Amino acid sequence: MLKELQKKRSDLKDISEESKEKRNTLNAEASALAAKRNDLNKKTKDLINEAQELKVLRDEINEKVSEYKNKRDETNARANDLFAKADSIRKQNNLGGPSIKALRKDIDRLEFAQQTEVLSTTKERELVGKIQQLQKQYQVKKVQLESNLELKNILDEAQKIRDEASVFHDELAEYARQAQEYHEKMIAAFKEADRTRAESDIAHREFVKAQEAADEQHKIFINAQKEIRDLDKEIFKLKKKDKDGKSRVVKSELQKDAKSIFEKFKGGAKLTTEDLMTLQRSGLV
């Protein structure tokens, strides 16, 4: 039975060492996964903070977009009112047809074509004729405008206001571009945060799995250690019992020898030193 207990103890020792090694490996894996998860959580948090900051910037710029849109629209409305007033004066004074500004623009366009394009003689003659015709209209319109100071002043003021609206529109477009840029960066940050959060969730699930497996191996280790301690107690008892039995046998044999020696001594036999030691060990002397 002692041998069986000792073999069982040896088997439990192997199980204990194996479970301890597995537990330590799994705990190391769990620690690495926890560190990875924590890094990903921090990255996710930083990305969300970055996205929120970009959202604030975008919203602030969008307020500018709204502000300059209102300025542009209000300015254009003022210019349109003046242009409507100018149209009313034209009708009253029979000053219809294209505006002097439109005529000047057409003349400049045709003159540029004449200077830069290769034209046949016929085409160039037609182009020159068209330019001359527009120049005559321009001069007539110019005289008409100069003779009607009210219309001229209104058109000049209307164009000035329209130019101002154009500046507002350019600023509006720039703010809109900036707002779109912040918006796209914000969306990218949120998407990246979603990606790192998903990776963090995977790492956390793997961490929990490794931790649970480590805990299971720890339980196996603890149970094996407890069984080993219980077996050690049983083995100790058996060894003590065996030792005590052997001691009783030895003592019984010793007492028999001592009695024999003592009988010889009473019969007058001479005792040796070994005989005396035997008597002492037996307790008879």
C-alpha cells in the first residue's frame, strides 16, 4: 500500500508541475493580451477625443459659413434691388439692349480671339466687323449712360455691391472647404476608433479566455498540492507504523538475547563487553 501511495504521489507531482507550467504560460499570455487591450483602449479614446475636437472645429467653421452666406445673400439682394431700379430707368428712357459691361466683355473676348487664333481671311474680316459693330454699340451705350447720371450712378453702386458680395462668396467658399476638410478628418478618426475598439474587444475576449484557462490550471495545481499533502500524512503514518513494528521485533529479539545472557550470568558465566551492552540495551541492567 505504501508503494501505491508513493506512486500516486509521484503522479500527482507530475500533474502539479504540468498544471503550474501551463498556468504560468497562460497568465503570461493573459498579461500580454491585457496590455494589448489597454493600449487599444487608449488609442480608441485618443481617436474619439481627436474626432470630437475636429467636430468642434467643423461646427465653428460652419458658423462662419452660415455667417458669410447671410452676408453674401443680403449683399446680393441689395445689388439686385439696384439692378431692378436700373432696369426700370432703362425702360422709362428706352435704353434697352445689353449692358455696357456685357458689351465691353464681348469686345475683349473677340479681340483676344483675333490676337491669338489663326483665322482665314474671311473669318478674320467677319470678326473685325463684329468687333466694330460692338464698339459702336458700346460707344452709344457709353454716351447714353454718361448722359443719364442717375442710371450710371445706380449701376456703378450696384456693381460695387455685387463685387462686395463676390468677396463674401469667396470667403464663404474657403470656410466651406475648411469645414469639409475637418468633417472628413472627423469621420476618418471615428472610423479608426471603431476599428481599434473592435480589435480591443477581440483582445479582451482572448484575455478572458486565457485568464479562465489559467484559473482552471491553478485549481488543478492547488488540488494536486492538497492531495499530495494528504498523501504525505498517510505515507508518514504508514512509515511510522512500519518503523514501530520493526522496533518491537528488534526489542523482542534483544530481550530474548538479554534473558539468555542473564541466565548464563546467574549460572556463573563470565560476561563479555558485548554481553553487557546487550543487557543495557534491553533494560535488564
